[in-house]
Amino acid sequence: MSTKIILASMSPRRKEIMRNMGLEFITVPADIDETLPDDMPADTGVLQLAIEKARTTLDILKNDDSIDESIKKLVIVGADTTVVLDGRMVGKPDDRAHAIEILQKLSGQPHDVFTGVCVLSCDLETNKVDEFSDLAKSRVYFRKLTQNEIESYVDSKEPMDKAGAYALQGIGSALVDKIDGCFTNVIGLSAPLAVSLLRKAGISILGESNEKQNDKARV
């Protein structure tokens, strides 16, 4: 069966992680309202948004007449990431002053990073859709930052489109003392979690898929 993998995001970080997993894929971003209720728990929120992104992209593709007829199966990956400090979600900074304020709060403190991941597998011949989703959590410890460091980092422009106002894959790595949990989760897509969910959807990664494991179990 000919399968097409789709990433429901234009995030350069998620694309790089997917490429590093050895996957061939295309990107079809989902334009959704990412506003969540203030009282919604972070883990519930990121998982809800990841599922909504994946479902929205699937709807876009199912209504796309340009899909090659040789494609019999679509596998869509949706993800959403948020930073949580003292039980409150920390989004992207609105401006320079806001970025400085966020980093001042993170300085010398641990915070959590949640990423929800949803993988949809759609058989285009039967329209059967299987949905697999889960959550990754990492704890990030910032070292104590000076005001000069914070302002210099903000002036690099790197924090301006990042949740929590920092990028672990960039200069922001110098702000972090240690991490408990998955490194790629903090960047925007937990590679181990994505591998697990994609294998459930029948995608072979590093020579293994759930289908092969099931075959071995029946021998």
C-alpha cells in the first residue's frame, strides 16, 4: 500500500526532527484557533490542539482532488507544545518587553514543557481512520540569568516566536542548566513518542513497525 506521511505544521524544528527520524513527508499546516480556556490544564490543552491540528489537516487532504491516485493511505502527524511555569502556560512573547518579562520569571527556576502528539492513519479506500495520541513532558532547569544576558538574548530575536521565549536548539541552550526528560520534546516534537505513535500507524522506523512486532509475536 502506497502511504503518504504529512506533518500538520510548518515549524522548522518539527520538520528537522522528522527528517532526523529518516522519514519522507510533506507539510500541510492546519490553520486553527489555538486559544484555550484559562482554566484548562496544560496537558489537556496541548493534546486537544495536537488532535485538532491532525484532524483539520486530514479534512484538507480528503477534499484535495490533486492527491495522486496511487496514494492509498495518509498518515498525519499533529503536535502542539507549551511551556508551563507554576501551573500557568507561558506562550510566545508579544514584544521585546514581554520576552524579557518571561525570561526573568524563568531565570533560576524549573519549568515544564508539554508536547501533545496525534497521529492519524486514514485508509483512502475504506475511509477508515485510526487515531493515536499521547503526551510527553520534560522538566527544564534554567540557570540564574543576569539582566544583561536576558536583554542580549532577546535582542538576538531568537525568542520572539518561541513558547517560553527561548529556543533550546539555538543560543537559548546556554540558558539551560539541565533537563529531565526528552530533549526533542522541548524543541517541539518528542522523537521517541512520535516513533511509537507512527509505528502504531504502520510506519516502519529503524527497521521496526508494530506490524512486524505483531508478526514476530505470532511466530
